[in-house]
Amino acid sequence: MKSLKLLTLSLVSLLAVSLSSCNKNKSNKDDKSEEEQTSENATSSNPSDSSSEPYIPQPGDIDAANIGPDKSVTIADIVNNHVYTDNYYSGVNESNLMNSLYDLIKGHTILNYNSLEEYMRITDRDWVRSTQIDEQDPYMILIYFTANNDPTKQQHWGQYHSSKNPYYPESQQSWDKEHIWAKSNGIGSSTTLGYSDLHHLRASDMHNNNTRSSLPEADVTSDSKTYVTDFTGANSGIKGKNGTTNVYEPYSIFKGDVARALMYMAVRYKSNLSLTDGTDSSGGKWGFLSNLVKWHLEDPADEFEIKRNSLVQFYQGNRNPFIDRPEYACKIFSGVGNVASVCNSH
């Protein structure tokens, strides 16, 4: 039997590793009002809020009900404090969950798509390496990118690719804006509601964004596949087939991010967009739902995604419920295809 001293040292070491992992970073918005603004109870996303016990606010904690355009919470408050979400979801009717969540998150402030990169300077920055809110050229966290933890390869905000910034063409270090729900699939032009919704728009590695194009996102199951590299040359995505359908499989640490963005879109724009468990991803439908729920359950929201949810709320006034309440995915979608089986096995 180990001595008490060795056991104590082992426990201390385990605690240190656990605390360190909690601090990991994701590695390797002219605004107009849409519908009438709802009196939102905004919330924050923290996994502890998902428990059956109500969260007891601590000194300095931020109530998400106070986050949004023209509300009292500041960016600094969000960045430097824990945000709790109980009040945001206090009026949700779980017996009619999808419609209740729709009522909660509709009516958000619509942002100008052509200015989204300015909002992303805040929402998609690396808050570990770029801590000053007024920093004009912060490090960025890019979806589909393998080197977000490597400062020698990590991209800065100023490397955004646009006609106004041709210094960074596609072949060099550059990032752009990725519509996770492909804009050609039921969203339409820049004048429609979902076109500039930051909950499904992410700062992205440009190579992967261009290669993925409008392909549905799902696991590649075919033996024949093409690995997609980011600008560093590292494999960061896969193109191939799932069954007989051409798909794009993102870098593993972003699979949950993709799934939660797509589920948000299916609730927020439920009259136009829907998720199915088939393979058809056209006409406003998106397939492979059980695959997406699997990704959601296996790749839970990390600190970056959680904080980003509150920062998007700061500009738009609404949240992505699947980040705050991961259990909502199975409660809403279990009646579709094989989703129940996926939920039961996790």
C-alpha cells in the first residue's frame, strides 16, 4: 500500500493537472433591429449551469440577463468574470422545448455582414494571448485551423482577407468568414436574417473554408478521401463521402462547434431551416443529424466557445442554447432518425 505521503502527493498532482486542463484554449457586428426586441433574459454558458441544482451566484458573477445591446454588462465584465445563465432559461417550457427556445432567441439585433470582421476582433480573438480589449491586431482563434496554440503560426486580426486588404491573398496567411450553415442552403442573400448571424459565422482558416465550400459537414466514411491542409500545410479537414454523399469532415476539435452552430440555426430559423437524419442537405434542409449530435456530445464546448457565446450576445442580444444547455440537443432531436440511439449510447 502506498504511504499517506505518496497518496497526498498523487492527489495534489492530479488536481494540478485538472486545473491546468480547465484553462486550455481551443487548439490543435450598422446594426438594425429584426423583429421587435424581446425582453431577453440573457445568459452565460458554463457547464455547471446545466446541473439540476440552481447555480448560486458568487461575488463578481455576471447575470446573462444583463448582456446585450444597450444593457449594462461590458465586454470587460464578460471577459473577466463568470457568466451564469439560470435566469436566461428560467422561462423555458421543456414540454414544448423547440418553440420555447425559438421564442427566447428570436428578435435579435441584426448585424451588418460587411462589418462582421470588426465584431470578430472581439468575439473570435484569442483572449489568452490578446488580453487588452482595445488591442487592434489581436491573435485570432480560427475554426478549421490546427495551430491556434502556436504563436509562431497563429494568425492576427489584420490578416483578414478582403478586397480592401489584398496583401494577404489566399496562398498566404489569411482568414475569412465562414458560414457554418452554408448560405446557399436556405439562407439566401445578405439581406436575409441568418446571413450575418454570428452564432454560425466564425473566423476561419481560408484554405479549409474554400475547400469545404457548401458541402454538408459529416464524418467521411469512404476509403477514398482527400485530406485538406490549412495554410501551415497541416492536415486539418477531410473531403470524401458519407454513403454516396460528398461531405466535409472538420478538424476533430471543431466538430462540436459545428454541430452546435447548426442546431442553433435549426431552432432560430425553424420556419426556413431544418435538420434531418437523411443525406439531403439542400433547400433549407441539413442532413446527418445523428452524426452532428454525436459530435456535440463527444466534443463539448470549451472555454473559448463558452466565452464567445456571451460576446456574441453582447452584440446580438441572444445566445446559442446548445452551448449553455447541452442536454437540449437530445431533448429536442431524439425523435429524428437515429438520434435517440446516439443519445442513449452517450
